[in-house]
Amino acid sequence: MAVSARAAAPAQSGEGVAVLARRPHAFLALAVVLTAVLSLGIVGFKPLGIPALQTDAGVGLLADPSSPGFADQALYADSFGADPVVVMVEAPNGVELLTGNHFIGLASLEGQLADAKTHPGIKKVYGPGTVVNTLALEVTKRGLEICATQAKAAEDAAVKSAAAAGRGAADQQAAGQAAFDAAAKACAQALAAQYPSLGVPALNNPAFIKQVLLEPDGTKTRPYWAWAMPDPHHALITVRMDRNASLSDVRKVLATVDKARQRPAPAKVTPPSASGASGASNGAQQAVTPTGDLSDLRITVSGAPVLTTSLADAVQWWLVALLPLALVAMLLVTLFVLRVPLRMLAVPLAALAAFWTAGAAGLARLPITPATMAVLPVVLGLATDYALQAVNRLADEESGGPAGRVLRAARATFALSPLPLLRQFALFLAIGVVAAYLVAMLVGVPLFALVLSSDLRRFFAQPAAKPSWPALARLGRAPLGAVIPLAVVGLLGWSALPFLRVETDPNHLMPAGDPALAQAEHVRSSIGLAGEIDLVMVGPAVASPEAIQWLDTRSAQIANREQGQLRPETSLPAFLSAFNQGKVPDAQLTQTILQKMPPYFTGAVLSTDHGVSRSVFAVTQLTSVEQDGRIVDGMKQGPPPPAGYRAYPAGLSVIASDALRQLRQELLPLNLLALGLVFAVLLVAFRRLRVALVAVLPTAVAAGWVTGLLFLLQVASSPITVLLAGVVVAFATEFSVLWLVRYQGARSAGADPAEASAEASVRVGPAIVASALALVVGFAVLAVSPVPMVRDFGVWSGADLLLATAAVLVLLPPVARRVMT
């Protein structure tokens, strides 16, 4: 005989439901308190140290912290900073970029961005303003050291001469001071004569700026400074983010840059003159604004962190904006499709479950990511389904008073509801499932009992005819031979899972007309910069001649191999060669350069603390992750570094391509694992292998249908859509269990297999169809979003639910009649 579903439920569970139904006021009050507590997880509460719910789309979401590759990328980011935000400043036609006001403005903006108090998520900032200012200070320092040395020698000689002449101490001091002043003046005049075009080494001196950054003809940038000024009309500020930087850190960068676009107050100051200089300004501006002025320049912000933030914000905004519309659509469907009492309460309960999920996630410090945002529609679906199944069962209970009817309906509905086991949605989905279940039990059951025992039943529980759908009865009597081919096709569909296309091209993931994407394209078309990828070298002495020579040779090989895709930007060998007539210097000169040059410059390509050096390549086109993966694979090929050293590509492109490769490798095993765990839960619940296999069959077939359809249509799935097999597993399993519970109940009551399958389809089928249609309409609302990731998620989630519903209602009746006899 078939095992009764009620026999599988512990007696303690029944007592718990009875308490809920008989004391609704107490549990509804508890739900109100719980809602208030969970709301703290969303809005935050500073006195208790509870932050508001955070969003995250950082690189850490793509990498396994325990992997060696993650350690390498962390070493790179800790040494030089993670992928940068790039601020391009360009002069329109007729506007000169290389002016004192502009460079003071650039240096001021770079200084604001480098302030750790206001921008804790920034590791390092590089830009032309700081370059010129650092060199001005260094030139002034060196000049002062030279002149001070000569003046001191003159002073000592004068004092000695005065002492030899028998003059007193006061005369000796006066003679020494006079000699010092004369020598210092003569030295300054000699330096000015030696570099007549240099003028005063100051940030507001256009002559000094041009002398430092441009070639002698003034038409091109000196090669080494191309990373800061690609040409005389464009300047670049590179803001290297901390590897743990959040989306809010990136937004702060954008806000600071936006303020720099505004024209400052017109207050004027006179720049100080350099001590010991000749006093000739040689073109230096005599009146500039204290913070400079960038308002007449065009400022464009780009970089991988900006695109990531924009996409995450777009996904979050559209999901949040469309979820209320989805709830309204789901409510309308439940009102018109499933005509049973209390049905209008299902969707509000689902909304409460989504709220509890977000609040619990906030209290658990789980951030909102583009993937976890997709959990909320799934939670809405589960909670709606739980409630609709309960009210549908409630319509069948006709005796025992309000509390008794609710008690029997709740026991039958919730005793065997399985938890969807989807690793991809991890803790967030687990929290959502628990929230949906708790809302249905702690709020739904007491609320149903309260409504049925009060005058509210006139509004929410008016008598209605039981649903009778002849088509469902016919499906319940379908022959087994008609569905076997459908099952075989579904099972074969799983083989296509590793071959699904995953869309990773930012041009196809971002919404059309997205400002961040437009700015990235403007930077690319203006200076040929769309991203960055680095070659990192690690070893005991990365500044040794053999290490530098290998890095220089390997960088050239990579550049030649990837012509048109990568362009050498800067490197430790290039930095050293700039001070040796374009040639890599010997060991002695290398050490001299590294000791004499300010850490601001050497630290961009060398970290002596970590024993790391690097070559930086500009990615010249907006690339997909697949294209990045091919570039990364090419960088890994070639001659190995010297013994004791190792080298590897680094940056977001590497992390993303590795994550995509790992996702494809694990997609089939993880989905099979999820299916296996669901089967294990069903086996424990039903306590019969044959019944558990029947229950999981529609789940496996529906997931295979979805996968096969995506493969045959060659749909490029978004990183979220590719996870939808898990959603199908969740809902198909839930629907299967509900149908089997009804089928087993009818068999226990004495019905033959044909009558039992027809009764199960007629009784529970309308609620399954209503739940599915409500969810399909709700997901379809997401399809109006201009964000491809949200749109595809809505379209394919709806399609997947239809397939899951069809698999249950078509496959289960004939299979159950044949197997569960």
C-alpha cells in the first residue's frame, strides 16, 4: 500500500500547527515584533552597531579565497592596488591643457582621492598633477642641495681666510655669511643658465610642465609619462582601488570627480617663489585659484569598477522597481485563476517573506549582490505557492470549525514541503526559504484562523465553487507511453549543461545607453584604453639584472603576440630604461635610480616589501570574459622566468576568466548534487525508494528541458540565467510533492490508481497552475527592464516555471499509476 503523507509528519509538528491556529493573536503579535526586528537589518541601527543592508559586486565574489590563484591576485592587489578607476581629462578644441590652473586642479583632485579618511577604499592614486608636483619638489630639493653644498664650501673658505688674517669672530661670521649668499646666488643663476627653458620648478609653471612631460618639439608626450598623459590633449588619473573596496567606495570616487567638474570660487593667490631661485618667472602664472580649475575641461570616468558598479546599480534598481508591479500582477492572477477563499492573502504574505529575507540577510551581514537580488523573486514565488496550496487545501476542508479546518489544511500542506537545495544561491536563498516557510506558518496559519473565526470572512473567505478543470482530469489519465519520449528528452537535456553559452560581453550585459558604458567607449576611442591586465613577477630579487631582462623580454613577446589587443603601458624595465637612454641599465645604475627616485614613481612598478615587479598592458578594446581568457592563456605560455622566480597574469580579467572556467566545470556536478540532495530529502520524507524516484523524476526532466532549450536556441545566458536549473529544481520538486501527497491520500482512501491520479490532478492541479501562472506573470513583469540581465532572468524564469508545471502535471500521473501500485 502507498504510505500516507501524514504518517511521515511527526506528531510534534501537528501540535505546533494546532497552537498556531488556536492562538492567532499571539502569533500575529510575534510576527509584528519579528518584522520590526528584521527591519533593522534593512535600514540599520547605529546604536547597536547594525549597518544598513549593503550591496556588493566586488572581485571577491568571483574567486575562491582558499585557492593559490586567489593568493597571487591578493599579493598583486596589496602591492599595486586592484583594477583602477580611470579618470580621463581632455581639453576641448581651443583650450590648452598644460596650464598652471589645470595642473593645480589635477593635483588637487588627485590629493582628494588619495585622502584615506574620505576614500578608505583607494589603495593608490597616480596622475599628472602629482607627477609634476613631485618632480618640482624633487628638482627644488636637488637644486637646494647643490647650491647649499657650494655655499657652505664658500662660507667655510671665507671664515678660514678671515681667521688667517687675524680678524675677530664677528668679522669671520660676517665674511662667511656674505660668501654663502654670493655663492648661493651664483649657483642659482648658473642652474637657470644651464636650463634656460625650465624656469621655476613649480606646479603652476607651464614651461616647467611642458619641459617635464613633453618631447623637445612639444608635440608628443615623453614615452614614460604616456600612462599619465597619453598626448598633450589628454590626461589620465589612475585610481587603484583596494582589493576589498565596496560599491560605495567606487561611488565616492565618482562623487569626488563630479565635484571637480564644477567651477571653483574665483579667489586668487600669488604662488610662492622657490627659495634660492633667480626670481625669473619664465612663464609661470602669477595668479591662480587655490584649488585650480577643471570646469572648462571634459572629465570622463571609466574602468572595470565603474562598469561593475553601474551594472549592479541597474540590476538592483530595476528589480526593486519592478517587484511591486510583479506583486500586483501575481495578485490579479490569483484572484481570477484560483477561485478559493483567502486567495488574496497569498501575495501579501509573499511580500512579507521577501521583506523578512532581506532583513535577515542584513542582520547576518550578507550583502546584496546581482545574484542574491535574483533570490527575492524566487522567495516571492515560494511564499505565494505555500500560501496558495494552503488556501486550496483549506477549501477542501468542510468540517471541524475554523481552527480545525486550518489545522488539517496546514498539516497536509507543510508537512512534506522540501527545501530547495541550490548551492548557487547559498545562504541568501536558504534564508529566503526559511522566511517563506515561517511567514506561511507564523502569519498565514494564524491569519487564516483569525479571518475564518471573525466577520472578516465576509470579505476574504466568501464561499466559492470548488475548481473543476476537466483538462487536468484528462492529464491525470494520460497513458504512460505518451510521456516516455518527453522524459527521455528531458534527461538527455542535462548533457548540454556544460556547453551552455554564458554572456560576458559588457556591451550585451549593460542596458542600452548606459552612461558608464558610453563613457568607457569614449575613453577607448579617444586614447585606446578599455582596461588593464598585468604580468606580475615574484622572486627574491626582482630588481636584479636577470629578472629585469626576463620581464622586459617576456613583455615584448606578449605585446607582439597580442598586437591590436594589448599595448605596453609601463613596467619596471621601461621605468629604468627611461633614465638610461632607452636601455635597461646595469645593476649599479639600477640601484642608483631606485634609491634616488621618489617612491611615488618606483612604487608603481616595484614593491620591494613584497618582492614583486610588474608590466602593465592596456587592453585596447572592450572585451568579453571569453576573450580575456584567451589573452590570459596566451600570457601564460612562453619561456619560464629564471630559477627561483615565478610570473603570472593579474587583474580582474584574470579573475573573471578563471571564475567563468570554474563555473563551466562545476555547473553539471553542482546541479546533479542539488538534485541528489533533493532526492535524499524525499527519500527520508516518503521512506520508500520508489516513491522518492517518482517524486524527483519531473524535477530532473524539467531541468533537462530547460537546459536543452537554452542549448538548442543558442541563447547566451547571463551569469544569473545560467543558474536557473536550480530554480526549476526548487519549484518542480515542490509541485511534485504536493501532487503525490494528494495521490497517496486518495489511494489510502480506497481509490484505484486511475481514480487517484485524476483526483490528485483535479484537486491540487488548479492550485499548482495558479501558483505557476502567478509566478510566470510576476517574472514576466521583469522582462520590461532595459537591463538584459534582469530581462533575461524574468523571461527564462517564467518559461522554466511553465516547463516545471507541465512536467509535474503531465509526467507524474502515468508514472505514479505504473510505479506506485
